[in-house]
Amino acid sequence: MEAYNEFAKVYDTFMEDTPYEKWVAFIEDCMKKHSITPHILCDLGCGTGKMCTMFAEQGVEMIGIDNSEEMLMVAREHAMQQEQNILYLLQEMSDFELYGTVDVIYSSCDSINYLLEEEEVLQTFKWVNNYLEPQGLFIFDMNTPYKYENILGDKTFAEQTEDAAYIWENHYDQEEGINEFIVNFFIKDKKDKYKRTEECHYQRAYTIEEIKHLLEQAQLELIGIYDDYSEVAYHEKALRATFVARERGKRKE
């Protein structure tokens, strides 16, 4: 999984329209539906910690995991500003370690798509199962093959703010299911000069059946698949599939 480096400095600026509140509300509804009173939650691929902060505001103990030190630096700064005691760990999702079990593990904003091999996804799911409390929930989203084929494809996107800009080029290999995106950032420095930085990232499109199979291999029970954190069931033209699974509760005494 690629780490965000320079992008971490302007990530929140360009992601300000991301519906974090909707995602948090969906996770809260899932916890209520399955009678989970949250004490400890873990965010896999937490980025700058926006959702960690939102849950921490409600008095929930939070753990955030990311493989980008730059993103975690921003997340820790946010936590300090709001006087929140959030544990942030620099780890890979496919090889993460916790100090104990947690009530819910979630992964948002297509973080799982950054795992390019099925074995990496499987290992991630197995670790999730290992660190969940009995009947604990695992909630995650993924970009769908339909989105890569029809929305991202070989398209270019650009955005500009007062202090930064980016150009985002996509190249999707349908046969391999790999989307390469090259992002050029232009970030204004203290001398009002723009520094250009290029980052290259890769994501893989997984079919619903592939993810179902990997969840089963990891002994996680699939509860439902939804269209982008809504009550609408997943359908073939959904851009983001949201999965809800849980620990089976059989392996712990």
C-alpha cells in the first residue's frame, strides 16, 4: 500500500467534501442495530484522523492505523488541538498489531483497494478477526469495478485552491484490475512559490464475489453489502460498496 507523502499537507483541503459525517452515522447505526456499546474502535487506514476525531468527541477510545508517517503527523496535530488522547500507530493494514481486542474495526475511503494482492486482503481480514471482540463488527468500503471502468477509467481530474492545486491522471488496466493514478501537487511555500511533487499510487478492483470468498476464508461472517454507506443494497452500478461483517464468536472461550 502506497503512503501519502506531500499530499498529507493538503489532504484535508482537497477532501473537505468527503461525507465523513455520513460514514460515521452509518457505523453508529450498525453498532446500535447489533447492540454494541462502543468502548474501543480501530480505524484502518485512518489518514489524517478525521473520523477518529469524530468518534473521540463522543468519548470513544480510538486507535488509528496508517502506513504514512506524514498523514499520522497531521492526525496527531488534530488530536492535540482538540485535546484528544488518540493512539496512532504507523503500521501496514496487512500486518497490524493491537494491544488487545476492540469492539469495531472500520476502514473507509477505499483504503482496502490499496492492497494489490488477494493474500494481503486475506491477511488483513485475518488480523481483523483476531482483534475483534466476540461478535464485533468489521465495516469497510471499497471502490467497485464499475467505478474504475466507467468513472475513473483513463480520465484526468484537477482542482485548485488558494494555496495548492493538483492534477490527477488515471490509467485503468481492466484485465489486471489495477488502477494507476499519478498525482502532481503544486503547493505554495512561504515565498509564494509553488513546489511541484509527483506521487504515483495503485489500487486494485475486487469483485464482490472475491471479497465474499476472502471474508469466508478469514472466518468473518458477512452481514450485508450496501451502496455507499446507505440502507440501499449493493447493486451493479454502485460506485462504492460498503461491507458489514462480524466476528463469528466461536473461537473465543
